[in-house]
Amino acid sequence: KVSGTTLNNTVVADGCILLGDKIERSVIGIRSRIGKGTVMKMTYMMGADYYEDLNDVLELGNTQSPPPIGVGERCYIENAILDKNCRIGNNVRITGGKHLKDTDSACYTVRDGIVVIKKNVIIPNGTTIGI
């Protein structure tokens, strides 16, 4: 489902739920979910192994528990790879680029300016990576 999302030079796999504002020069993998107001540029999102139940998604989105699988609302993601089953909260900003040094942490790795969010990782609401 694509609802008001602008797609530019983007490949989208089956079963995606896209509510974001704009997706450019990206590949969006199977069963990916992208929330309202999100912008993604030059990103490879691997998708999800399974769908979460709608009731679980609504409950997770309204509490302090982990966000649902996928990318939340009002996020900005550029020059990134999102491995499978990532849970990225609302208002998250991930900006890769040549200005970043190679690094490795529990949640992400930076190589050659590309931020790689690791498999099954939870990125909390309001997190900023790479600025």
C-alpha cells in the first residue's frame, strides 16, 4: 500500500506499507513498514521476516515499549542500510556521508560513510545517528 508517498527512482518489494512523505533512490524490501512524514534517501531497507499483528502495532506505537518493526513517523534516513526486522522509533534521524568515521557499536556500524543498522536492532524515539 502506498498512500500519498512520493517515490523517485525507488524499487519497492511486495507487501510494503508506505505512509512516508518521500522515498528517493532506495530499495525497500519485503513487508517493510514506513510511517507518516518519513523521508528516506539512498537507503536499502531489507524488510521484515513477518508481519506484526495490527493490534500489536497500535499498542507498541502508543506506549514506552519497543516500536513496531519498520521505520516510525517523522524520520529522516539517508545513506543507510537497514537490516531485517529493525525497529526504528519516531523522530529518528540517520544521516550517513563522507563526514562520518568508520565505527562499530552494538546497534550500528559505519563503513565508507554508510550507516548500517544491524539486524533486529531497536532504535528508540528521537535518536540521532551521523550528524
